[in-house]
Amino acid sequence: MSLGQVSNVRQRRQQHLLDVKVRSRRATQHRIRRAMGVLSRVILLAALLGVVYAGAREAARRLFFENPDYQVRTIELQTDGTLQREQVLKEVDLREGKNIFKVNLARVHDRIQQLPQTDEVQVVRKLPGEIDIRVVERKPVAWITSEKEISDPFASDAAFLVDARGVLMKQKKLLPEYLGLPLILGCSSEALEAGKVVESSEAKTALELLRLSARSFLQMRFQIREIDVSKGYCLLVTDKNHARVTFGFNDLEIQLRRLEQFLTYCDDSKQELGSVNLLVQRNIPVTFAEGPATVINDTIEPAVEPRVMKAIPVHAPKTRLRQGSGGRETAPSAAKPRTDSRGSSQGNSHPRKKTD
């Protein structure tokens, strides 16, 4: 290869390298310009969105949040129990005059739901200025206390109302029908506090017994007034007729069927049940009490001929010992009546007998 050919080859290579560098520089500049274009469009779009958001927020503030037409004018509270309007509104910090769009309905719902008396709650916003709150309260089925004896649940701080689910309540307004609710005594295995749910097996069994006993026949014939759970192994139940029934913790339905048979027998034989121990499966101990009609009749209609108690006369001794000697002398059986100066005798209705 000649010298001229070698130089031409070198020139072509250098030219090719220059072309590659120029194309690479142009490609880089093109990519930069394209990236800057994309970035500028993103910045412009973000600025536009920011302006739109700020404008929408300002418009919402003026049209809704600061518009006097959307102030809360009416708060409708409906409840089927003893919850007071002031108590509920204070709990959720809700009042008239507040902007209706600033009221957090979810927060209001949760705060009312946390009240011990609340079972279900519904909160609705009605434009332009009304909020409706509907509360379904828990229905108490019994009183419960850790004390073994209590005379007045209304006046006792240790007595709580409890619903069928075991939720404890402390009502601020006590209704007259609460006084007739059954009383669960001796629940000392746990701390009782309003809003909590009872967890002891004794209390749960007592509530289950109240639920099962609310059947048609037993509800009319066997109305529970008191359940003593202090024994720890049984339930001592007293009904409205003062009959005492001992229940075990297991197989309550079977025990209630046995009790139903006893009550049916009492109705057929016109007797009153005194006590029965349902813990025993065979040879069940049972006693019968005197019927209320018999007690009332004996009190109102006593015997026609009253019983007269006759006194037994006491006779004085025939003889007495002479003081200071060993002889005897006879004594009269009765004292002689005294005579006055006119010779008339003054009788004594209770003559004293002379005895040593």
C-alpha cells in the first residue's frame, strides 16, 4: 500500500470520528431540549392545578363554609330511652350556629356510639341547616351488683343496669319500670363499671337464664325477681311468689323444662311451690308452700267461735307449820271478810290466801 493511500484512510477515520461526535452532541442537546419541554409542561400544569385548587378552595370557603345560609339551625334528636338532649350534644360538641359542612358526621357517630346507653345510632345531614340524630338505646333487662344484699337499686351506687348483651349502664334518669327489673346479686368476681361488658361466667349464665325464662308459659308463671350468684357453683333464684329454685350453670333449658313440669303439677294440684333444687337429676328435692288464698282467708275470716282458755284454780294448803314449834294447825281455805261498824261486810274480789 502506498503512502497516499495510507493518508486517505487516516483522513476518512478522522472524519468518521468527527461525524460521530457531532451526532452525539446533537442527540444530547435534543434530549435536553425535550426534557426541558416536558419539565416546563409539568411545571405549568402544576401551577395551573394549584391555581384551580386555590380558586376552588376560596370559592368553597365563600359559598359553603362561610356562607350564613349553611349554618346549623336545627338539631333533631330522636331516642327511645332516657338519653337527654343536652347530654348528647355536649358529648359530641355540637350546637346550633355552627357551619353544617364543618360538622364531622363520622366523629359525631363514633362519640354517640361510645355512650353506654347507645345500641345503634344514625346521623344525617340535611341541607341547608338541619342535622338529624336517631339513637336506639340499650334495653336494660336486670340490675346487677357485687353486693350480697341490696334494698333499693335506685339509691345504690354499686348497682348497675345491664342489657341482654351484658353491657353495664348507669342511667342519669331512672324510669319507674326499672324498679321491677330482676336483681343479680353477688357478682364480686369482676369490677363493675359503666360501659364495660360483664365477663364472669356467673353473670353471663344469669343473663342467659333471664333470656330463656322469657318464654310464654314460664314468663307468666315464673317471673324471676332475684338471682344470687355468690355461691359460685349455682344460681339461687327467687320468683315473684317467693319460691326458691336452685339452678346449675349447665343445661339451663333442661332444668327449665323440669321446672315447667313442677309448676304444671302445682297448678293441677292447686299447690304453691316452695323450693326446688334442679341441680339433682333424680329424686329432686321439692317443698310446697301454703297458698296465698289460705293465708288471706285465715286473716280476713277468723274462726266463728273464738277459743276460750279456762283458768285452773289454785288451792291453798290445808295445814301449815306453827313457827317455833313442831305442831300443826289448820288454816282456813279463804280469808274471812272484814266487817265495818255497821255490821256490813265489804267483799274483796281478789281475796289473798295466807300461806307461809
